[in-house]
Amino acid sequence: MDEIVNRVANSKLQNIDLEDFYPSGERILFDIKDWLFQELILKEKDFREKADAYDWSLLANKYVAFTCSADAIIPSWAYLLLTTKASTYVKKCVVGDLNLLETVLYVEIISKFDLSQFEDKPVIIKGCANKPIPETAYTLLVQKLLPVAKNIMYGEACSTVPLYKKTK
């Protein structure tokens, strides 16, 4: 009887699953519309009072995206003020939505990614994820891999989509 050989496991293929690097922690969308006068106008004195009165420790060890869902013009200093209050407690804060927050997190992760193990090797970037990996994370990873990888593929080892092959 012939032995079944796992050629994928025995190959030089290197797999990268961005989900493995997903930072743990709760994500919060912090909407400031309720801090506005009639959910429309930011009054500096009132806004500062609400920021001072808020219990920022409720955001401890969380990732926060500051936003305003009302159709109001928010001066930049308002988000900066919130950042000064929250930064002592949160892991990271941004101005925008949760997708931007995930993108910022992955920009940091990928910028620190050590690619030495992928030098002149075929690389598969795993596709399907159960966590919210932003599309931009994949493009940043590909850009970083281009100078070092021999090949770049996307998907699973059993069915990859070739993206790049280094010319000889």
C-alpha cells in the first residue's frame, strides 16, 4: 500500500494568516453626537464639561474609534481633546469608523513584520478570515513581500490564486 504524502507540508511554501496577528481587545465606536447641542452644534464649554465628566476608565484596554454620526461640523481640536482624555486608558484611538481602526492596527502590525523567513520562498497569504481583517492589510502585506518573496499567492494551499512571481 502506498503511503500518502502531504506534499504541501513538505514543501517550502510559507503561509501567512493575518488573522493570527489580530490584536485582541474590544472595539468601541465612540459617537459624540449626544455631546452636541441639539445633536448639531458643538459648544466648546459644554463639550469640555462632558469630556471632563466622562468616566474614561470605562474604555480601559479597548480600541476606540471616535466618530460623530450627526451631520455636524466637528472642529479637529474636539477629537484631539478626547484623545488627551482617553489615551491614558485605551490601547489605541482613531477618528473614523471601526474599519479605519482595524486598518490602523494592521498598518502597525505589518510595518513591524519580520520578513526574513520569507526570503526567496513561495508565500501564500491566507484568504478567508473570521475576524474583520481590512482589505488594505492584504495590500500592505503584498507590498512588503514583493522585494523578498519568490512567489506570492492568495487563498489556501489546495487552491491558490497566483499574484506574483519573481523574474529570474
